[in-house]
Amino acid sequence: TREYSADNAVTQLIRHTIDFIAHHPYCGNILQNDEETKRGISSIYEATNNTYNRQDRQRVINANLRPLNHPYFSEYKQLQQLCLQILRHEELKYGTSNRDKIYGILFDGAWLWEEYLTTVLKDEMKHYTQKNSRFYLFRNENNTPFQQIVPDFYSKDLGVVADAKYIPLEGKDKLGGEQALSIYYKTVMYMHRFDCPVGYLFYPYPKESGETKETFIINNKLQNRLIKLGLVIPQNTTDWQDFVKEIQQNEERFRKQIQDPHTTE
């Protein structure tokens, strides 16, 4: 009999590429963007855990340099080539060569949204990243802090903490499972950690009109509130100048709502 194994040179190459991306300072978070990606990564980990060794990376690369001719791997050829380019630090770019055709540009919308809000809120809240966060969730018996946490935005003066979400949150007040954990529960945890009565979820609001602010009371205490606040993104402008003018007005309204976070209106 011929036995097919999910642990082979190709899946090992994918595993090494996943780990390379996961430890990259700028793009590791793309592996956590959606459930389908997480499931795929989990499957690769399960298939390769028994034999994976980070020190074998060059050997795995060499094993994948030979062309795949077996029909079993026909659907993996492009993925194999992409993994090799990533691990060998080969550039994928526009140019005169037709060897590597590029059909689109991949960008991290969540990261871009967070950086954009950083410029909008530079006078209201401080933006935190892995590099500048000195906050920890716990201290042990020796008073040593551990378990670093990184709030997207925090203002001690305003008494608010906020998380940037590049997802449509309008009208979604009943989320379950991992979505509720990553969207609602994490922000409530930050509120408890920083003793903030108000926590924000900032998201792009896709309509020209409507209620951009939704308030949820926590523990039946009016002062403890989780607020979903949308920044209206213009949809019907005719040119770039109109868009700039309108988005600046929307940004100003957005900032004013944050500057007075403790109003119950």
C-alpha cells in the first residue's frame, strides 16, 4: 500500500513560512485576522509538530527547490513558490520581468486603520505598540510584572481606553465565541486594568448618516460604559478635494465626542 502523509517537505515549508511571518515585527498579526486563516495554520501545526525543527529551515528550502511533478501536489505549486520567495527574501515587485506576475497588493487594513487613528487622535489619546507599552496585567508575589498588554489607545487624563477595530461593528451587539473575546471582553479587561469607567471601540462607519455612537452599560452601573464609536467615511464625494474636506469635518466630530467621554447622552 502507498501511504499519504500530511507531514512532508511541502507542509514543512509552509510551517517554516508561517513561523517566519509570525516572528516578523511588522506582519505577524496578519496570521490572526480571520478564523479561516487560524484554522489553516492550526492544521499545518498539527501535521508538522512531531518533526518540525527551526534549525532545519535551509534543509527544507533545499528539498523544495526541486519541481513538484506529482499530481497530488499540483494545487500547491504556487504556494510552494511563494513560501520559497518569502524564506529566501526574494522581492516580489512590479517590474519588466514576466517571471513573477503580481495580480494585487496585500496590505494590512487593520494596521493602517490604527495608524490613521493615531494621527487623528494625537492630541487626545496616546497610541501604544509592543515597543512602547510598559503595561502588564499581573504581578507575582515578588512584585515582578508579567503578561504584557498593549492597549491601542489610552488617556489617563480622560480616563478612557480604546481599541481600534477595522470591522463593521454597526448594530452588532450580540457576538459570541472568539469574536466576543477579541472585541468586547478584551476592552472590558483593559478598562478594569486601567480603572477606566469608559472603554471605546473605534471602527469605520460606512454610511453617510445614522447613529455612530452605541453605548452599553456594564454591571448596571451607568458610569461603566463600553462605547462603539464610528468614524464616518465619506461615500459619495465626487473628487479628492471634496473627500478631504468631508473627512476632516468627520474627524473633528469624532474628536469632540472623545473629548467629553463621560457624558451619558
